[in-house]
Amino acid sequence: QTVVTQEPSISVSPGGTVTLTCALSSVSLSIHYFPTWYRQTPGQAPRTLIYHTNIRSSGVPDRFSGSILGNKAALTITGAQADDEADYYCALYLGNYIFLFGGGTRVTVL
Amino acid sequence: EVQLVESGGGLVHPGGSLKLSCAASGFIFRDSGIHWVRQAVGKGLEWVGRIRNRGNVFATTYAASVQGRFTMSRDDSKSAAFLQLNSLQPEDTAVYFCGSPLGDAYNDFPLHWGQGTLVTVSS
């Protein structure tokens, strides 16, 4: 079974930098999986942050950046702010027109 | 402004059916694919499926967990997409979101999202 793995939780200090990662079971992740990142706060719809590895969605500040780090996709938040507290999800294109979400990372700013 | 509005959720008994709608505005709907994504209470996002545009023959793909029970369709004349849910089980209880990539490349993810509609499967 194919699984997309993210850190369950991460904390960051205000103004700090944090990197979230996204791994695909038994596979070295690359741009060809077109990793995409979403943010969601309780009771709200997801918001698209980054798509196709490193393209910021409209209106997303440049302190959010996406990349491939080693064999994982990564989302880096620089200058963390209190309202960055949220759940962050990565999604991958697996081929054969199938998409898959990771389990999400809860980011706490404290 | 892109808007997606889901409707049609509600309470249904196990084994029952429901049809969800996604009304779109603010973009050229006929050019876009539409994804459906669900989220059980307190859980993560789960991709349900995607329906492509006319140029891609309205092709559909589904997650294994819903294949054979759920069916996507669309009506471009009404800028609407639909998700027919059959043989519902308690584990299908979730908020169902529709999402649009604004295009329809094979690797296009949802960029814009609706607010979701809640489906509860319970006896």
C-alpha cells in the first residue's frame, strides 16, 4: 500500500524557520510527483500554498517555499507567525491519474 | 473571483445514497477538471477522485476506497459538478470538498476549494 508520510506535529518559535517534509513509501520522491502543499485551519477549507514542487499559489507570501530535499518534498516557512498555526498537507501525483494526500503536519507556533 | 459551493450533504442510513453538487463561478468551468476530496472529523484530507473536461473525454479516476460506489459527473452548461455516493457506510462520514485546478492537465491539483458539505452515514 502506498503511503505518504508527514511529521505528525512540529513546533516553531515566532520568527523562526521550520521545514516540513513529505515522503512516499519505498520511493525516492522527485519533482515528477509534483508535490503540492495545502494549509488548513479548523473548520475551514484547505488553502493552496505551493503546487508542482515550488510554485507559490496566488497571494501566498514568499516566506513559504517548496523544494525537494534529498528524497523528500519539503515546505519551508521562514519568519513564522502566530497565524501560521495550522495543519499542513502535502499531496502527490502517483501516476495513472491518481492523487494521494499525506496525513498532515500540525504546526504550532510557540 | 473563483467560487465553488458544495451542497447536498446530509444524514443518510448505511447502504443509502446521496448526490452532492458543486456549483462553480468566476472561471471557465468547461476548461477545468474537478477534484473531490473528503475529510472525516478530526482526520486528514483524502482524495476521492477527479473528473476531467470535455477535451479529455470527461475521464474519471477514483480512489480505491470509493471505486465502484461513487460516480462523478458534470454539467458544463450549468457550471456544476456532481458526486453520486452509493452504498454508503459509516466510514464515508466526512466533509466533502470540491476543488478546481482551473485547467485540466494530467497533473493538475486542486487550487481553489469550496467550503465543503457534510455527509453523515448513521443508523
